[in-house]
Amino acid sequence: METNTKVAIVTGGGSGLGKETALKLAENGASITIVDVSEKSGKETVELIKAKGGESIFVKADVSKAEEVKTYVEKTVAEFGRIDMFFNNAGISGPGLKLADHTIEQFDQIIDINLKGAIYGMKYVIPEMLKTGGGSIVNTASTAGVVGVSNVSPYAATKHGIVGLTKTAAIEYGKENIQVNAIAPGTTETPMVKEFGEQNPETMKATVDSIPAGRLGKPEEVANLVSFLLGGQAPYITGVVVPIDGGVTAQ
Ligand code: NAD
């Protein structure tokens, strides 16, 4: 399966890991639907892809709303005819608080976007992949989906949930040629993380000091990994969570 004739959906494609990965997939020749709740940033990614000669559409959607997820899937099929690659990535981090100090609304919001959003995405994308003989899905977990991380309990719960979802879907759809994996990035230099570092320089220094590689991850490193997993070069890799964390979870 070569990426150059394929169709991809990237959620959270307006910024950070989604944007970088969408640009990489487009560079490899894929047609891309950019999904984001932010119209401005999502359309910017589409324009960047088009400026380099790629094919892309933007669909504004809040991934926590099942109807809007159904719509981004339908619009992709209407525009490009099929779905081969799905980067199920949109997510939020939430505030840094101990478990009992979170409000119910904070728990609900993180679970709705990070976990239900990913579930809805797979629910509507998988039937389309089945129609065309298979495909590849990468779900964005986190190091907080592999180990506990203080002060982000709802986030960690959703990312552990993504891991369970990934393994289960890989088992259920393996014989139907759908490859399902998750990535577990460590702290990566996306706009969100850069802004946090500027506002909390001491916390950021402590974070960097705790990383065996001695630095933060780069979005293009994540894009390379996702494009490899989605591109079909190694279809026998399925149901795994690939850490891309400078060695953090090896400790
Ligand atoms: P980001 O904030 O740069 O990008 C996230 C994008 O998702 C934004 O464009 C935002 O508008 C969009 N989005 C947010 N809520 C949405 C919703 N309800 N519906 C549709 N789109 C929505 O963040 P990022 O760092 O690129 O994060 C992407 C994914 O990577 C997230 O799932 C995040 O949890 C995960 N992650 C990030 C890091 C990191 O250090 N950056 C580490 C591990 C995991």
C-alpha cells in the first residue's frame, strides 16, 4: 500500500502533531481531510497543503459530537471516494490538578473529546475501510496512556482508554486488513507545549531534565512515525502502542 494514491483523515489537523502529520502525508501524495474544531487553523493547514500542490478539504467538527464525526466521514467519502488512513488525534490536555480537585465538568470535557471522540471516529471510519478492503488507523495516546502521570488523571484515563480501544479494534479487524496502532508521544514541542514552557520555565526545565534523550520531542518526528504506520510499509505491526518519548517510559 503506497501513500501516493491514498485518502487520509487527520483530526486535530489544524495544529501541532495533526498539522505536521497532515503535511507529511500530503507530501507523500495522499489526499487529506483536515478535521478541527478551529476553522481558522484547520483551513490554514489545507492552504499549506494546496500551496504545495496537494489535495485537501477542511471539515469543521467537534469530535466529541457523534453527528459531526459522522459528517466528516461522509464528506471525505463524498469528496475522495474512500478512506485508507485515519490519524485519530484530536485531543486536549486539561488543567494540572490532583484527581479530586478536578470538577465534574473538567472530567466530562476531557473524556468527551479525548476518548469518546476517538471512539466515534473509529465507529464511523471502520465501515468505510471495510468497504474498500482495509486501511490503517493510528490513535494518539500519550506516555500518560502507558504509565501514570501526576496531576492529569482524566487525561491519563482517556489515554489508557485509547490503548484499550486500539488493541481491541486491532484484534477484531485484523483479518479484514485493518491495521490499528497507537502512538504514545512524550512531551513534544507543539504550540501548546511551547506556550506552557514560556509560562512555566521551571516546570519545563524539570521535564526536560527527566527525559533520557535530554530534550523534548519534535512534531516532525511524530509525523514520520505516523506516516510510517499509516503508509502500509509494515502491515504486520498491529495492536501496539509505540512510544516516541526519548526514553521516558523505559525508565
Ligand atoms: P494542539 O493543541 O497543538 O493540537 C490539537 C488540535 O486539536 C487543535 O488544532 C485543536 O483545535 C484540535 N481540537 C481540540 N479539541 C477538538 C475537538 N473537540 N474537536 C476537533 N478538534 C479539536 O495539540 P497537540 O500537542 O498537537 O496534540 C495532539 C494530540 O497529541 C492530542 O491528542 C494530545 O493529547 C496528544 N499528545 C500531545 C503531546 C505533546 O506533548 N504535544 C504528548 C502526548 C500526546
